[in-house]
Amino acid sequence: MGSTTFQVSGMTCAHCQHAVTAEISAIDGVESVDVDLASGTVTGTAARPVDRADIAQAVDEAGYTLVP
């Protein structure tokens, strides 16, 4: 199990936090998601490697942008 932190732009409130958490949590293999609004970061913990493209798509579905 490993964790990775991503920078996400556009998150400002609890709704943003919930939307991003829900979308990333739906990815197969993701165990937990921690969104830090103050820093604009999202840390995901997964049981196996998760493709960055899947994370980017989930963040996009939530209405935000994964920073390269």
C-alpha cells in the first residue's frame, strides 16, 4: 500500500472537498483520500498502483484540474 499527493486547482470549500473525495474514492484500488483545501493538495492511498490518468479523470469529473 502506498500514498501519493497531487496538487489540484480550484478547490475552495467543503463541497469541493466532498466532490473530489467521492470521485477519487470510486477508483478501483483506492483505499482513502485526504483533501487539504488550504494547500490545494489531495493525498490518495491505494492498495496497488493507480494510473495518474485515472486520478486526473476523476478530478476532472469532480470539476477541478489536476496540476501537472
